Amino acid sequence: MGFISTLGVLLSGALLVVSNDTQCTNPTVRREWRTLSRDERAAWISAVKCLAANPHNPDLIATVNSSISQIPAMNTSASFWDDISYMHMDLNVKIHQTGMFLPFHRWFVHSVEQAMIDKCGFSGGFPYWNWTIDAPDFYTSSWWQDSDPESGIGGWGDPDKDYEVQDGAFAGFPLAYPSYHPLRHQYTAQPFAAFAASSPTIAQFFNSTMLETFANSTFHTDQIAAIIAGNPGDYVGFQQSLDNWIGAHGSVHAITGGDLAGTCPATTDDCIPGNKWSPNSPLFFLHHAMIDKIWSDWQNLNGTSATAFYGGSVQAFDNTTYFAEYPNGALPMLNTSSQIYTDNMFPGGTIGDVMNHTAGYLCYVYE
Ligand SMILES: [Cu+2]
């Protein structure tokens, strides 16, 4: 695709335009899943399955000490799709509740899309899941009603079969981590008590009201509109409003349960639950495209928000006071020159490279 330079130029001695952005032309359009045609949905799903049919990427390396990441050893007979999940498991502590959260996941969705294009002939235009449509009645919403074997997301997993998804295009979708099992989705209306119980570190951040919160009460249309309109120019405030302990991001993971929440399959012993392997579920990428759209909408609403970035590189979970001071990561601080962590899975770049998704190597818009 072509690019138009808007670099400042001197013409007849007068400085005309000063901007360092190189705006891309012909951006791909990211649309809500339910506005796609059946063929478009089937094309995205077949690209997911194509990545799952591709072999392990031998370039992938775990970079976090295993005593910290607490993940199983890399399975070199797993698929390329499993590698995508594995790198997220490895990098878990560096990409959540840190300044890397939004940049990493923007880069991650883009990188998966690029792999779909390069390896699988996907034509681009990544879909997103606008779950505000589903918030009023998440369990019975239209999202879970499409059982088409080629284009449907499928319904909830069967409780008698460990919540394995039984219909739609992802029934029996095979996954290697934390151990081999088919895709699972398990409706969980009030997920936070179990989440807090999974770790004393996490438990200290929950009060009784939070423990009993219905997850779908956090991602209604008006709430997301308020997040987009709130905290102009304040990156930390914005990130917190989207990603606090019972915020929209985590709530969609947790209410969907199963692989999107990283609950342990029944057949796995020695498993520590958590969102680590949530990219197992293809819904992860539709969900994170929506998170990215919310960041994009916030960036575009106020001039100062477009380039706002502030965050640290280390989770500040020592205690609630420290976390209140550094909710999106403590020292050392990140900046727009910081490299996004890749585990050598995909080509990398800096945080600055992904601040604008219509310039540089990113070229897409949301509809
Ligand atoms: Cu993540």
C-alpha cells in the first residue's frame, strides 16, 4: 500500500506543514463480527484454523524466568496457534497491569492478522466483537447462537463434557496448553470470587462488593461510552478505567470462562489458572480488537489523547498502596522508544510504532 508523506517541507522559504506522521493510504477496515457476511466470517475462521494447522515456530523463545512465568515447558510439537498462546503465557507478568498492556495487545492482534495474511491467504480486515451488544443478557445473546460449522462461533460448552464447545466452527478445536484439550467456553456470571481465590496476591485487591459483581454489569454501552469520553490525555486513568480488577477487559474474559479465562481443563493436573493461555480461544483476538477499538476511539476523541502514553514495566502488586500509585506498572518506566516484547515469535517494534494505527506499519481503521 502506498504512503503519503506529510513531513514538513520548505517551500519558497515558508515552513508549511510540520508533522512526523506518515499517514497510510487504503487502510483495511475492521468491522463488528455480526456485520460480516457468512463468507467473511468463514474466511477469518479458516485463517485461524490454518494457523492451528501450521507447525511450531522454532524461533519462539521464552524470555521470562520460569519461576516467575510458572508455565509448562514449550511443546515443540504444538501448533503455530499454540505458540501464539505460549508467548502470551510467557509474557503474562510483563504485558498485564503494566504500560505494555495496550501497545502489546495492539501489536499482538496485528501480528496474528499479518500471519494469517502471510501464511493463510487471509485478505485482511480483522473483525472485532462488540460485546456491549451482549452485556444485557450475555448467556442467551445472539453471539452464542451461530452454530454454522464453517462460520459460527458456536455456543457454550457442555457442562457434562468439561465445557468443551460442541457446535459451530470451533467444536473440538485442538489446543496444546496447559495440556492437550479441545476449546472450552464456560459461562460464569460472577467470576471474581474464584479469580481472587486463585492467588493471595490478587485477593488483596478485592473487597466483598467486587467479589460478588456480575461481570456483565461492567461492559454496557453507556459504560464504554463513558470510558471513551473520560480521562482526556490521561493515559493511566484511561487504562485503569478499562482494565481495573473488575473492568470491561477482564470481565469479558472471565464471564466467557473456559479458555478465554484460562480455567484449567479437568484432564490437567498441576495447573495454575489465570488469563495466561486465553489466546487459546479464537475469541481472544475478537475481544482484543474491541479493546483496541476503545483505545483508538479514546485517542481520536481528544487531541492530547492521541499521543498520550505513560506506564511502568513491572507489575506493582506489592501492596494496595503501591498499586494505587502505579496501577499500570512501576519502575523502570516505559516510553515510546521501548521495544514491545515479542519472544521472537513475530517481527517487533516500539511502543511508538503502534501509537497510531493509520501510520507507520499499522494501517487499519474501525467501522
Ligand atoms: Cu493479554
